[in-house]
Amino acid sequence: MAVFAADLREQGVAEDEIGHQAGLFMRAVQMELELVFAAEEALA
């Protein structure tokens, strides 16, 4: 995430947008974890 944010800063992206993108990324990670957990529970 730090590298991603640094790359966006190099491109001149505003801090608010970097925060927004980070939030979207974290939500996507959370959704993926929930899917994996649900799949494991279904197999148990």
C-alpha cells in the first residue's frame, strides 16, 4: 500500500484521492477475505 501511495504522489495525485483509493483497496481486500472464509466454512 505504501508503494502504491508513493506512486500516486509521484504522479501528482491529491492526498484526498490517495486516501479514497486506499479505502477502496482495503474494502476489496475485506471482501476477498470474507469470500475465502465463507468458502472454507462451506467445506467444513
